[in-house]
Amino acid sequence: MNHKSLVIFFSRPDENYNVGDTKVGNTEILAKNLAEYLSADTFAIVPQEKYPADYQSCVEKATEEKDADARPAYIGEVENFDDYDTIFLGYPIWWGDLPMIVYTFLENHDFSGKTVIPFNTHEGSGNAGTFEALKAKLSTANVIGNGFNISGIKAREEEGKEKITSWAKELGY
Ligand SMILES: Cc1cc2nc3c(=O)[nH]c(=O)nc-3n(C[C@H](O)[C@H](O)[C@H](O)COP(=O)(O)O)c2cc1C
């Protein structure tokens, strides 16, 4: 079957747990490797208000957003979202959940009938129940349960590239 796939991701550069100060976030590296393998388009969810560069301040900001169930705004929009039948959705785990800005994106789009394939990076929490959360949230889409997750530090290495491409291959992409 021919798929028209789009890789959507949120990822934050700068200081992070286990990886120090980075120019490109862990999930972004993984997402770009996946998109290259798939020859797919990408869309980065970029916050209108940049997250703090230092890890501790970012953690505090993310806590505030989660406590408030906030929907932070992002920049730009996917062109021709309706044309894609398959959405690979990448994100870091923040407080055992999707970052709130990813919910903003999900709620702004109609995923009906699309296949949604989640992947994430973390530093210990695995997928943290987010694959199930996505299934509940996007009830009119086909969210697959066997998404991909890897630690942020490994996502940056060759191993991350190999693992995500073999996972996509196993799924038939
Ligand atoms: C605000 C914040 C909250 C986080 N919460 C968790 C968590 O609950 N569980 C976990 O395993 N990792 C957590 N992490 C670590 C990130 O999931 C991990 O560093 C991820 O690879 C970051 O991806 P990115 O560089 O693409 O943003 C958190 C990181 C931040 C900045």
C-alpha cells in the first residue's frame, strides 16, 4: 500500500537531563532520521514562547503548564494536513505525559481515519502510558499500540537511528 506519511514532532534543544547542553533536541534527531528513512515530510511543533534553556527552569515551566492543563501556542501550521493518511508523532515524555503543547496540536486537527504512529524519547519512563492516552484522545483515528520509545541519550546515537528504522520497517514502512 502507498502511504503518504508526515512526521510531526515536538522537541526542545538546550540543557536537558543526561545529555547536557544541546543544539538539537533528542526527539528531533530521531524524527529526522525516521523521516529520512521514510522519505516523508516533517513538521516541527515550535512553541511561540520558547521554553527556558536551563533544565530546572524548563521543568518548572512544564509543571506549571501541566498543573494548569494549559494549551501553549505553536508557530505555523502543517500545509495540506488532510492529504496525509499516516502521521508519525514524536515527542519527549514530560512528567509522565505528552508535553501540553502536543495536546494543543492534537486538538487543532482532525485525525479521523488517519493512522497515527507514536514514538517518543524519555529518560526512564518508557512510553509512560502515552500510547494508550493517544488512543483515547484520538478516538476517531487508528492509533497503533506498538509505538517506539528510546532514551534521549540513545536517540542521539547511531543505535537510535538503527532502532527506529528497523521498527518502521517491521511495521511495513
Ligand atoms: C520538563 C521535562 C520533564 C520531563 N519528564 C520526564 C519524565 O516524566 N520521564 C522521563 O523518563 N523523562 C522525562 N524528561 C526527560 C525527557 O523526556 C528526555 O530528556 C527527552 O529525551 C527530551 O527530548 P527532547 O530533547 O526531544 O526534548 C523530562 C524532561 C523535561 C525537560
